[in-house]
Amino acid sequence: MHGANLGFRLDAYRAAGGWPRLPEHEDRHLVDAMLAAEVPATAGPPVTTSGRLHGRVGGGFSGYLRGLRDVR
């Protein structure tokens, strides 16, 4: 799971302890913390996310997309 299109309310953010200070995957850790705090979640409407293959960190969403490309 990635948080490429992540939205949340301020009270949910605070209940989860805010953004963890990590070099990458901070979105995934925030979502895990929200789920642990029993913050209600929804899939919401579908969104279009950037298809870029080079991002600011190697293990982010662009790295995930590169991995999908390499599987073909």
C-alpha cells in the first residue's frame, strides 16, 4: 500500500501522532498508525497518480512503479 494520494482530517493526524521522521515510507507508517488508533478509513473515489519512474527516494512510489515495469 502506498499513500501517493492520501488525505486525512487533522484530528486523525493528531490521533496517529503525526508524520514519522523517516527518509521514506512515512506515508505507510502514518496509515498504519491511524489504523492502530482506529481512525475510520475509506477507499474514497479513484484518483490518477503520477507515473514517474524517478522520485526523491529509491523506495517510494516511483520505485514501486519501476518494480512493476521490471516484472513484465
